[in-house]
Amino acid sequence: MQTSSFESPFSFIIFGGSGDNSYQKIYPALYDIAEKKLFPKDFAIIATGRKYTHEEFYDFFQHSLTSDNRHHKHSIDNDFFKSLQEHIYFFPGDNTKMSFYTELNDYLNQLTKKGLPSGNRLFYLGLPQTLYPTVFKNLKKSGLHTSPHGWTRILIEKPIGSSLSSAKRYDKLFTDVFKEDQIFRLDHYLGKETLENIMSFRFENNIFEDLLHSQFLDNIQITAAENFGIDKRGSFYDGTGALKDVGQNHILQMVALATMGKPKDSNDNTLVNERLRLIKSLKTRPSDVVYGQYAKGVVNGKIVKGYLQEDHVKPKSNTDTFFALKAYVSNSRFEGVPIYIRAGKQLETWVTEISYIFKSQKHGDNVLTFRIQPNEGIALKFLTKKPGFTKMIEPAIMQFCYKHFHKGESFDAYEKLILDAFSARRTSFNTSEEIEAEWRFIDPLSRDRTPTRFYAAGSWGPQEAFDLIEKDGRYWIEPYAAFCQI
Ligand code: BG6
């Protein structure tokens, strides 16, 4: 078991403590960090929000660990939860009011007087961006942006902005209040173990890295499919859409890790700059982007409603819940290799993977796949002779599965990123330059959109997504259903 790399006491202060992201990601991560004994002896988790009383909040926190959370499947220890509860506080209030900030400041100072840690403060913003101007202004006015007895840092969720110009405006807001070394711009895909491992796999194994080259590769494919809809997030999602919700951030970071050059040294900035260089080099054409929106259909044997019937969605909304696109990177290694990407909600299955498709007699005979989730692992598909007297060739799959590696010890992305922020490790966070480069790629696509096509929930997206790749004489690689199932 690893031990904590930071020993100083801290307070973790959550804005939007009754929100979906805190529930889905933050509370399970905090529980797991505590369970792995990676927190120091003294720490305080202070959730803020309007909705709950203290008791209701504890139930909400506990429920987040036991509900049907696809990333948090293991059971929880009730006695341990009770001991963790001693470190959890709920501060009720309305963060649009100045009084909330002064009272929070007083509260944190009182905790310090009682001997509880509040000198080092990490704020987490799980809030709609529209609230940022009020939040940042008031954090500064109340003095909460600095701590008299330690450090203050802030974790800001993606997406930042909804275009290059709005991202710049938001960034100015952040940097007017906080110094750059206090700001941690969070894209949780950068904390995913399996994505981080792509770099180790590529750069530590010459046998593969030498083959991952335009000379041997036919194309690269990224699939990020979800077999669920937008849940209760209609008001956020309808103004955002799939391309901006996951394309501008998670997907572009996956492209970067899969195709960037090897950092020349282990300096943190070198790695971040390689990601940036790659994102800056990305090219696509608006006509090579397909948008889709789920209509009523059947997912996992259940009838599900269409996007337009979801709560808080405009009746005639053309928001994309799916996109597919073809892009190219320009670096010496992958120049000319098409990258096909598809991502969306209410698709046939839940799977995220990156596949390198090698040139072979038949498209798809030789494929190296990084399964990001679920059943995390790496698989190599090749052809082999079927046992017997006649020569019959058939595909076989060789796989490495995380669940058999290090007794299946695993870290959720948020666990890693929260610990990174405490320890001020910055490589798995975005710089404002990276975010701007991502918007430079996305903006022209939003300005010149192809129409949004309906697809049946439970399918693999609209026909146009198939046409996009099939007109190039290729097809989407079907995710391997038995991947790391044993
Ligand atoms: C979030 C998006 O950033 O990432 C969600 O807002 C999406 O729409 C989620 O479902 C996917 O994250 P993960 O870790 O569940 O793959």
C-alpha cells in the first residue's frame, strides 16, 4: 500500500456539494483516498450547498458510495465511514450571496481555533460556470483566496468557457484572483490510470513504439461510448452538447496522449508542452464532423426516452449527444494517419478505447487496443493458425488486464488528481494555453456545423457516422465484448 506523499493538514472545501459531480466523483474519491490511508491525520472535508441539513448531507455522501455508481463498485465499510464522518462538515448557504463567503471564512477560522486544520485550503468548484464571476469576486472580497496560515489552491472543472473568447474571459477571472500556481484546471481524463499508462507503454517499450508509426499504421480510432443519457443534467447539457462536453477536453487529451512525441526529459513542463504541441497541430474540416441526437430506443433491454423528452431540454433542441469526426495530427510519426473519433450518450454499450489499426491484408486484422474503461487493459489482435491438419487462419487476442495486475489495486482519476493538487503536482492538469488550443480546434466546427441527425438510443449513432469512415474504405472497430472479462 502506498503512503501519503503529503503530511500537512488541510481542508478540502467543496462548492456545489449537493451537485451531481460531487456525488458521482468527488465523494467516492475522497472515501477511497481515506480508506487507502493516503490522507494525513488531520484533515477536514467541508461541503457547501443550499439543499441539505447536516444529517441529510451525510446520507447523501454515504449514498454516493453505495448507489449504482459505475466507477465505484466496491463495498464500503460502515465503521470506517463513521470514523471518516468525524472529518466531514456541511456548511449550508447560498454561494451567490456575499454573506456566504464571510461566514465561510469565519467558520474556517473557528475550525482552526478548535485545532482543526484549515490553514491549507483546497477549493473545488463543482458549479455551473455562469456562477464563476460571482464566486471569484466574492472569494477575493472575503479574503478566502489566500490563507493566512498555509496555501490556498483551487480546482476548476472542465469545460472552461464555451468558445475561445469565453475561455479567455474566464481565465482572466481566475488569474485576477488567484496566482497561476494556485490554479488547477481539471480534466479528469488526465488522471485515468489507463490513459497515463499509454505514455509508459509507448515510451518504455521500443518494440511497440517503433511500430506506432505512419509507415505501419493504417488509422487510429477512438471510441467513447456511454449507454446512458444525460440524467438530471439537462440544463447544463442542452447548452453544451457532446462535442463541447467531452470532445473539447477528454477526447482531445486522449488524442494527445496517443500521438504526442516522447518528452525529451522528465521535467513537468516538457510533458505538458508535448501535449500542447500535439493539440495545436490537430486538423479537421467541419464537413468531416457528424452530429447526432438520441431518439427513443432500447438500451440494455429497456425502452429509453429520446433526448427531446429529457427534463430541461428545449422542445426543438438540436444539441448533439453524439459526434464523430476525422482528424489528422502533424508530427513526423503520425503524419497522414487518419484519426477517427466517435463519442456519445445512449449508445449500444459503455466503452472507452483507443485502437491503433495496423496496415494488414484486411482492415482490422492487426489492432492494438487500449481499453480505458471498463475492464481496463491492453489487447493485441493478430492472426493465427487454427489447430488442425488444414491451414485455417483466424484472429486471436492477447490481452493484459489490470484486474490481474498488482492484485487489481486501482485508483480512480479523481483520487489521483485530488492528491496531485494537494501535493502541487501539476502535470496532470491543463494549462490555459492547452485549453485555448482545444477551443481553437473546436470553434471553427461550431461555427460551421453539419446538421444534427437522430439515432435510435441503443445503436452506434447515426448512419452518417458510418458513412464518414466507410467512404474511406474502412470501418469502425467493434469493441471486443470479452475484453478482460475473465
Ligand atoms: C464528464 C462529462 O466530464 O465526463 C459527462 O460531463 C461524461 O457527460 C463524463 O459522462 C465521462 O466521464 P467518465 O469518467 O465516466 O468516463
